[in-house]
Amino acid sequence: MPARTESAGAPAGGIPRPPLVRELLLVVGLFLVYKFGRRLAIGRTTAAFHNADRVWGLERAVHLPGEDAVQSLLLRDETAVHLANVYYATVHFPATVLFLVWLYLRRPAHYLWARRVLAAVTSVALILPFVFPLAPPRMLTSTGLEDTGRLYGPSVYGPPTTDHLSNQFAAMPSLHFGWALMVAIGLIAATRSRWRWLWLLHPLTTLTVIVGTANHYWLDSVAATVMFLLAFAFIRGPDTPPSSRGPRLRLRPVRPPDDGPLLPATR
């Protein structure tokens, strides 16, 4: 008799969907805490520019490719740089929301895992602007980079002195890249299609955009990657057994055959 296998569309481990209202409150609350929590770290302009010089210098010391190489490719075509600005302004948050909605409806176990990882990393990311404020490369005149959002539009930021919706001196880590990485890894883990690895194009495109528009340094993405890898290591995935327990063995009693006791045959 062939072994019975669980279909790809069934929830991993038979976990039911968590209550919808509770999840909406959690996700919206997390976003609001992140959005307004970063605002609490404003006012450290001098330290932010000092750290920006240090990050820029470190990247050159370890021979990372210059962000200007990516931006120069975008600036060759005004349509390309405009599309990059649109991608930066409009894809980040909606893509993450759609990702969580799809997991909630189709893969509840993966949804709980992804939500916990996103919550953990986003919460830790609130701390960095307090201990390491960082001005983005578009603000450093020494980099020679252009503020493509301001020059070609659309721009999601106003002048730092009048911007009351965001903290522009919180460039590290890049949650634009980090959330895109979570979307790709989450969909690769939750699906079985041979094409699922193409989801990696989302973080790769995001990385090109955030660097080419001079909103982030390479190291901002490195920091986000490290944070998510640590979260993956400590937060158990939907198909991972608890680390505190060994493999469970199902022992079934062995019954003798119906044709008599297990005795050696005699002649």
C-alpha cells in the first residue's frame, strides 16, 4: 500500500489559522511601533554624519564596489532611474503585506514563523538608530552620489528638518532589503514549485534599487542579512522539531503471526 503524503496545499502540521483580528492588530501595531519608534531617535545629526563617513571609509577599506557604479548605470536612462524611485517608494510595504496575507490564507504555519521573524528583526532594528544613527549616502557630498528621488521623482522623503513622518538618519539596517529577503525566503520555504527560486529576484532588485538611488550603503544590507540569519537560527521554522527534544520514535507492539508462536521449526 503506498505511503500517504501530505499535499503541498495543506497547512504544515495541520496548524489552524490564528484569529484574524488578533493578527491584524499585531501586524498593524508592529508597523506603527516601528514607524514612530524610529522617530524617537531623531536629533542626532552630527553623530549620523560622523557614522556615515566611517561606513563609507570602511566600505572602501574592504574594497566593496562603489555605490556610484550602480547609480551610474541607472542615470544612463531617465526612465530607469524613475522606475527605481517608484520601486523604492511603492513596493516595499505592499509586497510584505501581500506576502503575509498569502501565508495566512494558504500556509498558516509558515505565516506564524514569518511573522515572528519579522517582528523580532524589526524590533531589534528600532535600537540601532539610538546607538548608531546613520545618514544615507545621498546626504554625503563626499560620495558624489545624487539624490535620485529628489531629482527625478517620486521621492518619499522631504527635507530632514521638516520631515515629520520618518527618521532619515536610520539607514542601518536596511529593512527595505531585509523584508524583501524575508519575502523571498518565506515563499521559497512555503512552496514547492520548480520556479520558486525566482523569488530571489525581489531582494536582488531591491538591493540594486536602494543602492542605486543612494538611500542605503552596501553595509546596510549586510547588517539586515545578518539580523535575519540570526532570527532564522533562533526562531524555529514550521518543519523544524523543537531543539530541546530528540527525534520521537513511534514504537508499535510486535504481534506474532496468526499461524502459531515464534518457535524454531523441528524435524
